[in-house]
Amino acid sequence: MEKLKEFFYSSPDIQLRAFSSVFIVLAIVGGVILGGIVWDVIASAAALLSLWEFYKLQSSRVHASPILVMASAFVILFGAAFGLMDVTAILCSISAIAFIALFLEVMKRQVSDGSDALAAVGATVAGIAYIVLPWTFMMLIRAREHGAMFLLTLFFCTWCCDVAAYFTGSHFGKTPLCSQVSPHKTWEGFAGGAAASFMCGGLLALIFSFPPLPLLLLGLLCGVAGQLGDLGESVLKREAGVKDTGNLIPGHGGVLDRFDSILVNATLAFVIFELVG
């Protein structure tokens, strides 16, 4: 305990991260518990801010239409929040977005004799699929029976994984996990994070008095896939030549930095939720 206190007070950055983390946890947990329009607003805001950060990352290489990207995201999130779009409608809308982006490149080439259709269409669809869909899944999950429990499990398992991976890697890490992408991550930290997430899923199953298998599976998947999602975002930042995707969250960087692991985990949670339901 004394070493933990010494570590906490030795670095202002650690303290800043801790206070920001408390705020994020309270906002997310409160939003999930309250549900309804409160959760939809929180999820939509996180999705739109993350998407804008993603657009800024890829704009150094690809010039997709920011108006199309943000407008498309808003339509999908709005439709999900008010029950106007189911999964099928959302997937169809993504196909429509791809064709709109392609048509814009047709017009661009006609007017300026230049286009970047392959990259622009890919970047546009990637942002929607990578960021907007997972947050939309979390809105859809919350609207269903046991949705709050599944979302709380998703977030707590992911957070437990992040904390355990950091401390395990810091104290016991010796074997690099992916040195060309994230030099400080180790296999020891990866294993510690996955184990903590798995145990968190089991503990929450006891707390919620819910059959353990779905939450244990969710915990294990969050522990493994969440860390892969974090590595994926690290690749994006390295290619863009930036340390963080933004600076909206003190001590953490951007919104996308803070929720990178959640994105892949939310998609897996939605699949599990559909199978269980």
C-alpha cells in the first residue's frame, strides 16, 4: 500500500489521469444505470468526438468529406437512439454512405480532374465501422433486457484489464509484446490484464446473480480483444505521427485514446448478447 501511495503522489500526470478516470467512470456508470436519453447522449457524444479525432488522424493522408462523415454518424446514432433503425437498417445505411462517398469523388474528378476514391471511400466507411457502430451497439444493448448489466460488465472488465495490464507490465514485464507498435507493452502485462478481466466477469456474475458463462466469456474476450484494440489504435497514431488522438481528456489524451479498447469489446459484447438473448 505504501508503494502504491508513493507511486501515486510521485507523478502529477498519474494524479491527473486518476482524477480524469474517476470522472469518466462516474459518467459512464451513471449513464448506463440511468439509460434512456441520458445514455444515448453520452454514447453519441463519445462516438462523434472519437470520430472527429479519427478523421483528423487520417486527414494527413486521406481527404474524406468531414461533412459526410459526421452527418452519417449523426443519422445512425439518432436512428438508434429513437428506435428508428435496427441493425439491418444501420448496415444498409453504411452501404449507402460508401456509395455517396464514391459519388462525391466522381464529381470531384469531373470538376478538378483529380480524385482519391479508393482511399476516401475506405476512410469514410472505416470511421463509421470502427467507431460509430460499436457505440451504436452499446445503445442497442442498453435498450434491451439485462442490457445495463451487460454494459457494466463490458466497461468494468475492460477497465480492470487496462489497470492490471499496466501494473503487471510495469512490475513484472520483461517480454515485449509488440515492440514495433507499443514498446512498453509486454506479454506479462497482457496475461495479467486478460486474467483480471476474466475474474472481473466472474465476480460480476456473482454480484448480478446471473448465469456465469456469458459474463465469464465476455470478461475473457474483453481481456484479450481489448488489448488488441489498444494496439490497433497505436498503429493508427504511429502512422499519423502523433502521440495522442486529441487533448480533450486531461492525462489521457483524446476520447478515442480512452475508449479504444471499448470499441472492439462492444462489438463482441453485442454478438454475445445476441447469442444469449
